Amino acid sequence: MFAKHWFRLFLLCLSLGGPAVSAQAADASRTYKFSPVNQFGVELTASYWNPIIQYISAKSGVNLVLKIGRTSADTTSYVLAKEVEFAFTNHLFNENRRRMGWRLLVRRDYPAVQGQILTTADSPVTELKQLADEEVVFPGREAFVAYKVTYAHLLASQIPVKVVFGGNHDGAFAQLFSGKVKAVGVNSQLAEGYTRRENKHFRTLWSSEPFNDLALMVSPSVPEADVKAVTDAFLAMGQDPEGAAVIKRVSEAVKLSPFTQFIPAREEDYESYVEFYRTAPASLQ
């Protein structure tokens, strides 16, 4: 019991910015903070990303340390405050944030995801209009696919709902299955993973157009040589047996189908995000 508690505290310290273990020591000037969007709870997010960035640090010689907040909005606030240099995110595509100069590097080779509005499989709710004036939970205000896309659809459909935030997808799912809310806005990929992890089943009320998976992005403050070293390590990870084993292990931890490799992320891959913001309500910018 003590060992399990200690391990959880260790993961939490790493997630809050403690040093990541690296097989290759890096110069202090080549240490950068890495903030992935909280798609799971803090411990599970740390369990997923720490092995990946430890591998990347060892292969690239550029030390990455994990920095995540308690919620998705907290983590994104670090990015906006310029407290981190690398981010795995889809929160930087509105016009104001694009001016910050963050660049796309790589993304996982997952199929595109959808924003979805779900309820429990046994819920009496069978169509969106039944959600009028009811509580609907979303992971957080910054969640692009799970909140901005789904809530924009509710607004466009003139279905007023009482918005509740769960902090991350797992928190939102917990509120749905406890009966506190009538429905949940989600990223389809994470709903599938939650079903496999928790054996909980959903009914789909609505699905959006597809959007590509989140991307690794870099601040303009990082020297080009370090950007290239990190990018090359990510791109080679799937072809390296050690890297492929890490991908398989972390995917199993969150019950997502393993992706094969990281691939280049291009501006055109995220045009659907930019297009969303061209017409989105001001409250969702």
C-alpha cells in the first residue's frame, strides 16, 4: 500500500513540473517544459506522457519535463503565460493565439476524431431537444472538440442547456454516470477509451464533422537545433523497437488503440479548426 501511494506521489510530482528521468543527461539550457492537454485525470495523464517524454529526452539530448495543471484550462494557461515551450494541444488555433507564433511539429497517426454529445446507454434521453434546460457536462472551457464544437452545435440548434465543467474527460464521464447531468460533450476517441477502461456504455445523440488529433507544438522561443532534435526523435519513435514498445505500453494504460507512429503535422491538417473559429460565437473564441 505504501509503495503504491509513493508511486502516485512520484507521478504527481513529475506532472507538476518535476524532473523527468532521462537516459541521456541534458544541458540545463536544453531543458524545456512540456504541457499536454489533460485528456484524462492528472495521474493517468502523467502515466501516459512521462514514458514518452523520457524516451524523447534520451534520444534527442533535449530534456523535456512534464508540466500539467489540475484541469485542462489550467494546463492551457501555462501555455498562454509562456511558462512552457512545448505543448500537445489543439487550443491554439483561434486568431489571437495563432499570433503567438507556436508551430506545428508532429501528431499521432490516429484517424480524425469527432465532437459528440452522449448520454448513458440506458438513458430516457434519445434526442438532443430533450436536453433543453438540463445540465450537460463538458471537460472544460478550453476543450475544443468536446466543448467548443459540441456547445456551438447546441447554440445553433437553439437548445439551451446548463453548462457544467468536469475538469477533464474522466471527471465529465463520472458526473454523467453518477446521474448528476443528463449528457456529456466529448472527444469520440476518449469516449471509446473510457468504454474499454470502465465498461461504461453510451448512446450517441450527435456527432460533428471530423477533426484531426491534437498536435505537438513548439514556442518560437526554442532554438531551431533543439526543435529539430525533438521533432526527429518523435518521428523516429515508431520505427524504433524501444519507442514502439513505449507507444504500446502507454496506449494500453489508457485503453486507447495504439497509434503506429508520430507523423508530420501540417497547417492544412488543422484548417477545420481555423474554419470553426471564423464563424464561432464570440463566447467560444
